[in-house]
Amino acid sequence: MTVEIRHYAADQLAEIRQALLDIHVEVRHKDFGLTGPFYDVARFDERLSSYASRPGWAATVGYEDGQSVGFAFGVPLGPDTRWWSSMTTPLPDGYTVENGKRTVALNEIVVRKHWRGRGVAWQIHEAWLAQRTEERVTLLVNPAAGNGAVLARYEAWGYRKVGDQQPFSDSPVFASMTRPVRQR
């Protein structure tokens, strides 16, 4: 299945904000039953605004027949990033040194149920990465999501776990994963 892909920069967030919020609620709350303050739509909207306020934020949204079916967004890690500060496992020397061009964080990738298992997430992911110039991409995944299936999917896409982190006091402990932006 192929979907129409559109790219958005931070100054276009207003055009897609409600679609992102709606998909978040549908997938996180209804499909996966993720509840509690961390998954609340208002908290997600706060994180979305925070990420989009940083230089280089970009989103990719997939559409079928004009309906938004999924999205991905993220931001480069600058020299002052706190991304790696919540690691619960030590990383090799130099691994966390950032300059705004080394690593991009994939903050979210979410696809509506009807379009899951059809390659749509991969299309959105690869279209988002195609716009990136950084060396590597990192993401966080709840290792329990989908009984481990989500983690396995990222591994199939070339990501490797580098450790664990808990970025918010009320968030799960996530697996921290990375891969090159361009795979050989």
C-alpha cells in the first residue's frame, strides 16, 4: 500500500496539529490502552509544542484519500540537548556528544490501526529520514509495547538498542535505539 506523503516544518504545525492530536488519542488511548498523565493528550500537545520550538523540527504525514493515516516527527539534537541525560545505562565515551548535525531524534511515529501492517509506517519513516542530513537517528520505544513487537519492528528497520532511559518521572523506562540515517 502506498500513501501520499507530505512534509511539514515547524511554521506549518498549526495546519497539522489537530490531526496529530487526534491520531495520538486514537492510537495511544483507544488501540493500545495507554492512559495516565504521561499519555494524556494535553501532555502530548505540550511535548509536541516543545519539540517543534527547536531548530530543525520536521514532520511527515501520510494521507490516503485526503485522510491523515499516520505521522512521524523529530528534531536534531543540539549541543545543549538533554536527550542522553536520562540514560540508566552508561554509553561509550563521546557517544552523547552532539552538535546539531550528528543525531536526529525521531520523537514520534504513529499509524492508525487500519493502515498498520501494510508498510505505511515504513513509508512515513523513510520519507521523514530522506529529508534528514544528520549521521544517525535515535528513538525511544517502550519495550513492552505490542508485547515486544514494536521493538522487534525497529530492529528489523536497522535500529539497535544502546541502553535504557526514563526521560520523565512518570514515563515508562524506554529502550534507547539508534541507527544510521542512511543505511548501506
